[in-house]
Amino acid sequence: MKVDVIHKVMKMNDEVAGSVRRRLEECGMAAINLISGPGSGKTSLIESAARAANGCLRLGVIEGDPDTALDAERIARCEVPVVQINTGGGCHLEANLVDRALDRLPLAELDLLIIENVGNLVCPVEFDLGESRRVAVVSTAEGHDKPAKYPKLFRTADLVVLNKIDLLPHVDFDVDAFLAYVNDLRPGVTVLQTSCRTGAGIGAWMAWLKDTARNGKVA
Amino acid sequence: MHELSLIGAVVDRVLEVSATHEGRRVRRVTLRIGALQQVVPDSLAFGFEALSRGTAAEGAVLDWYEAPARIECLKCRTVFFPESVFWACPSCGEKGGRIVEGDELILESVELLDEE
């Protein structure tokens, strides 16, 4: 006998993501989901934000990696509350992992949660973590064609960050081509160009984070 | 390669269906996979075989079909089938657009073996 089910496979994750959103909303917080390939500078962007925040934006961080607490240790040195999730080989974070990590953060004392996803341009895109906004990060060392090759991330991004712009003189990265790809996939999306080493663009990055903390809360 | 996570959710639901039908063994599971879903069907099959072992779903066939993507142009509202990653509207050329369908991942039906 055939049983019609019509069950959304992502239903469980989406329900938990909704619960995460409600928890954050009750604490008056917003959250961003930082997605990129490995090594594009996600952790450095968080460190830059922590240093620039200077008490006027209270950050909390969830770090996702297959292994080690290396990233969480870096964030902890910035005196920002941080929880490390180790997926043990899992290639993406899911809402239930974020939900459990929230239990270990002082939510009432925070303005903005930054979730650094596992370095991966594909799988994290499919999983709603309860974030208010999603950020796609690409570095100049990765090639300007990444948006075309990984379109779904860029179509779903609320902000695109092009990082490591200090390397532009040394790489064959065509910024105009990159911006054109991004605009074709997500017309009108804001693109920030940053360097965590020189500090270029970090002011704009902070402004966007503060705007998210103020206005990014999901109703 | 998040297919294992997805197929885990499929197997859970399939076994729920089996449990509410006297624990009958599963013959076939049918998925509808939208064209915009980033999954590799062979990886789904591999994961299904692994996760259904020792359950009422062991040995079941995992079937799927692709649902086409349809995009609505944000400028002129034409609904079209995208021909490239950039979703260029065939009427006005505008790129981007809103997904009408094609991003779904649905467990459509479970076929159970008849009682012996």
C-alpha cells in the first residue's frame, strides 16, 4: 500500500531554527550566519569586530569546525563570550547544534550573535540556523568566479564581504568581474571590501553589524 | 555532502509511517527533489542504504524525481525556467528573481509491503 506523506525533509531543522529565532528575539538579540570556504577570513573578521566594538556592541560567538577549539580560543582572547561546536567531520552547522550552544552563552548580556559556520560554500547554505541575516565571505585568494560556481550562497546572502583586499596586487582577482557576478545573482546586495590586516573596510563592517543588531531582529 | 543529514530525516519519517501501519516493511520511498536543491542523488541512495540497515526500511528502493525550477522575474513578473545560474528573464533580460518552485526537498510517499 502506498502512503502519501508530503513531508518537508528540512521540517525538523526549520522548526528548531524557528525556536532559535524566538529565543534570540526574546533576548532582544539579532544573529548572523557567516558562511564561506575555509580560510577566507571569517574568524579574522570576527576578531576585527571584537576589537572595534569597544563596548558599544556586545558580541557573542558560536564557532563551528570539524575539530579543535582553535577558532574559539582566538575569539576568547578578544574577551568575547564564545562556544565552540565540533561537528566531528560534519560539513555544516544545523539548528539543533546552535540551539544547544545558546544554552552556554549569556544571551541577556549580548546584542549580536555571530555564528561562524563550518568552512564550506555548499552545505551550510541549506540549513537555516535561526539567523536574522546571512553573510557570504570570499577572499581575493580564492578567485573572482566563486559566485558563479556557488550561486546558491550568493543568492541567499544579505551581505557579501570580499576580504583580504590587501592581497590584490599579488593575485589575479578581477574585482569588477566578481562584483558583476554577485550583482547578477543577487541584484543590489551590499558588497563590502575588507582587509583584517590593514583595517580597510572594517568601519563599514562594524556599521553593518551595528545595523543588524538594531534592525535585524526577526519580527 | 550533507546528504547523510537529509537522509537521516527521511529515514526517521519513513519509520514513523511504518510504525503507524503495524510496523510493515517498506518497499519504496519516493522523494521530490527541486532542481535548485544542492544534493547528489547517488549520495542520498548510499546514505539511505546505510541508515535503513536493520530497520523496517532495509532493502527498500529509494526513488526520486526532479522538480523543475521556476523563477519569477522581479521586474516584469514573467515566470520562466532558468537556463543558467544567473536566471536571466527571457522577456526583459533582468537577472536574479524569486523562486516560485524548485527549492523543495519532499518525502512524497512511502510504499509498504502488504501484510503477509
